Amino acid sequence: HAAKRKSAAEKKRIVDKYLRPKLSRKLVSEVGYDDVYRIHHGLEAAPIQANRVLAELSKMFSLAERWGWRPSQSNPCAHVERYKERKRRRYMTSTEAMKIADALREAEGREPASVAFIYLLILTGARKGEIAGATWDQVREGKLVLERHKTDSAGHDRVVYLPPQVLALLERLPKDKKTITGIQDPKKLWHAIRQKAGCPDLRLHDLRHSFASAALAAG
């Protein structure tokens, strides 16, 4: 069911790490509330992960009902109470920003597309998916005009303003790729950059939060 989804690797990891060791000796029809509760409660120290594991398991048993492997309305996850989650807010500090800039400068000659991708996230506040899918024809007069906007059901264009630093980076990129950077994710370089800058917990999505925080601070 999950093989063709973008999150397939993560789903497989959850099954292999958390579910298979606990449930592989049971038939699908034998798994009960107590089994699921023990798995979920065993991850109490990591509430977000516990809830993700529970969600995957719940989906699996919903499919099992659909495929006739369990009676209807018998999902053993139904009454397991999820943990409260606190939204994570991590911002790039000014010291981290300088170290990241130094590391990006060193990497630019080797991986210009990944460096440009990361700077687009830092300097525009755009989502990773928006940068990954952005095409050259969407770059218009110092702006990135996105026709499909995740949060706008009315279908309005979303405009991402490109500062001079970003435009200079884009000028140096080849124009023969389907998308602006030609890559979907600068994950490998970002992992190396944040380790070198001493901020291993700083995620790519945190750069969007940092942009918003800096914009508010600047008025």
C-alpha cells in the first residue's frame, strides 16, 4: 500500500524498528488493544514518534479490515489515546547563520545547485517543496510566481520575492534543467553543513521559521 508513496521509506522504518519486533509472531486477527497500548506506551519518552507509530499501525489495521483479514470496526488502535504534542520551534541564531554561510561558501564550487537550494530557503521563506518544484518560467522580474499554492484554496498565485543575493546565485546555475536547481532535496549537503556549523538539530524546515522571525524583527 505504501510502496509508491513519498513516505514509503519512513513507513518501512517504523514497521521494521517498532512493529515487527513486537507483533511478527501474531496473526493479524490476534492483535488486540493491549498489544497496541504496550507499543505506544513504550515510546512515552518520544511522544511524537509514538503517535506516528500508532497512526501507521491504525492504517494497517484499517486496510486489514478492508481486505477481510479482521472483522469490521475491530481496529485495536481505536481507543489508544495519543500523546499531546508540542509544536517544535527552532530558529537559526546569528552565530549559526555566520557558520552556515561560511560552510556554504566552501561548498559552492562543488555543489552549486544544493547551495542555491539552501540559500533559497534561508532568504525567501519558501517551503522546500516549492523550491523543489519551481521552474525557470516562474522566475519573473525578481519574483518567483507559484501558480499552485498549498494554503490557498481559491487558486491565487503565491509570490516569493527573490533578493539580489538569490538572483546572483540563480544566474550562475545552468538553465537546462527542468526545475531551477535541478534537484529535489539538498539533504546530503545540509547534513554536512549543519554538522560543520555545530547545529545538528537544525532542520531545513527551520529555515522557514527563521526567515519569518527575522522578517518580523525587521518590521
